[in-house]
Amino acid sequence: MPKKKQIFVEKSQVDQQLVKALDKAGIPYELSPDEAIDSHYRSGKKDIHLVPKKGDSMDTCATISDKYICCNVKVLKSVSNCPYDCSYCFLQNYLNDGRTKVVSDTDSLMKEVKEKCEAEPNRLFRIGTWELGDSLALEEDVAQASLLIEAFKDIPNAILELKTKSNKVDPILNCDHGGHTVVSWSLNSEKIVTEQEHKTARLHERLDALKKVTDAGYLVGLHFDPIILHEGWQQQYASLIKQSIAATNSSQIAWISIGSLRFNPEMKKKIEINFPKTSITHEEMVQGDDGKVRYVKPIRNQLYQHFVNELKTQLNCDDLSTLTGFTQNKPLVYFCMERWDMWEKFLIGVPKSIQHLDYLFAQSMHQRYPAQFPQTPDIKHYA
């Protein structure tokens, strides 16, 4: 059994719902008098700090760029840092405060979410808690996601996405999600999970958890990102796709994303210092219009052709285009942070803009799950 993390609660948060849940469950914690910042993201993984909400917490995903087709997903900054230690994680180059923090004032978080969703009632919002941490890695310790799931079910034009590399799903299996939560996994080959995704759930553990939430009636998401070139990648990624789709039902897959390894140029040195045994920075890369470095186009072509072919086979669907409509067994498949020409080449058609792709997500959810999302989307609300 892994050692339980020490939980620290800022004094101002003792009356919050999340802290009361700790009291009810008999989970011990210590009161923290102030915000002692931990300067390193790795040492900050040791403990959990329950903190108040400060300022706006709901925003657009920070990686959005008009140089690429981005999906315009919104993020809820409810967690910061996580217990895992992936070699390619951007947090090692991003966090000023390395403490692992969880916002305990979930009522304030949800008040902001509801106000922003009510301000645009004709638009469907996809909102993820994964931008600065793992959505479920700490669920057995603090149970924040469970509270969010129950709250999101009452917002007709919102979907909560919980993205994880964990298998910590038991606490959410009996939540009343109302079909408004998508539980997603970041998935990679056995070799990459073993050699680059340190301390995360192993691939078979993630797939077991995927089956559990499928059986609990959740919608699910599959994120094959970042795809990393390595020896035997064709066979290992083909196996990954086959196992992932076999662990769920295609009718419950809300969306599938594909993306290749990319990072800011200055992060290369940090990766090599923090993970001296890794070889992920050794391949030929080029700086893109968004400032990030990624594999050169011939390599990305190879990777994406392989993935799209395998997805078509395993989904039993020859047409993965976002422009030709959706059926019960055809989820929305999209590239994350990729060029227009990649969409045209491999997904046969390009959304006209970032806003158009956002609209296509809403169209997909309405066409495939009309009971949960009965409102017919209108493109004019996504301008």
C-alpha cells in the first residue's frame, strides 16, 4: 500500500465542504497558518494543501493558438501539481509554486462555472480540471472530483471532463453524474508508460479503471497524447488502441484525441536534467508557429497515418471526419495542437476555425446523446 500523503488545510478553509468531508471520513489533516511556497515541483508532490479559490478559476485552455486547430476547451483550475512524475510534463517548466494544491471551496468554483454557463445558455461548455494536475490522482485523499460531478449534473449546457493517468475511480463509481461527466484517460504504449510516465497507474490498471467507469454509465474520453517515437512503436500503439477500445463501448466514447510529443524549447534542458536517462529529446524536432518544438512533418505523418488506420479498424468506421456528422458508434476524433494540413490529410476535412470545432463538439454530443444534451446547437453561438 502506498503511503498516504499528509494533508494541510489553510485555516480559512476549515468550514468548506471538502474539509467537512475529510472530518466525516476520519481523514487526518493539519492546519496550515500561511502559504509557504515550495519552489520545486518535485518536492511539492509529497503533501497535499487545501487552499481557497483565488480570482477567476475557469478559463480557456492555455495552449490555444490561432496558428493551429485547437478545440477551445475550458479549464477549471481546481488542482495544481500531481503525484506523478512524467518526463515530458510541462509543469516542470511552468509552476512557480510547486506545492500540490487542491481548491477546497468547491461551492465558489461551481458558482463561477454556473454564472459563466448561464451567461451563454445556447452554448455547450466542455470544462476540464486537468490543465495543472491530474483530475483523479488525489481522489482517494480529498474527493474533490466527486463533489464536482454531482454539481455538474445540474448544469444543462456543461460537460465536466476528468482526465487522468490514474486508476483512482472507485470513489466516483456511485456518483450521480447524469451523463454530464466524461472520464478520460491519457494513454500511451507499455514502453512509454514504463519508461517515461513514472509513478502513474500501469497501462493494464488504467484499462481496468476505464472498464469500471464504462460499467458505471459514464461517458469516456481517450487521449492518445503525446505519441512518442520509440522502438516497436507500430506494434505497441496498435495494441494500445485495440485494448483501449475493447475496454469500453464505442457508443460511450465521447471523443478521442491524437497528438505528438511537443514542448517549449527551454524545457528540453529541464527534461534532460530532471530525467537524465530519458531519450525523448534525441529525435529530430522543429519549432512550430506556436513556439513549441515537435517532430518533423515526415515523422508526424507516419505516426498519424498509423493511428488513424488503427482507429478506423477498431471502431469499424471508415469515416472519421468531423465534417460528415456523427453516429452512435462514431465518436469525435480530433488532433490536439496540429496544423490544418494534418487534419486535411488524415481526417479528411478541416474545421473552418477553432470556434467551428467547438461547435462540432456540441453537435456530436447532441446527435449522439440527445437525452443529456437536447438543445440543437447553432453555429452562431460559437462565433
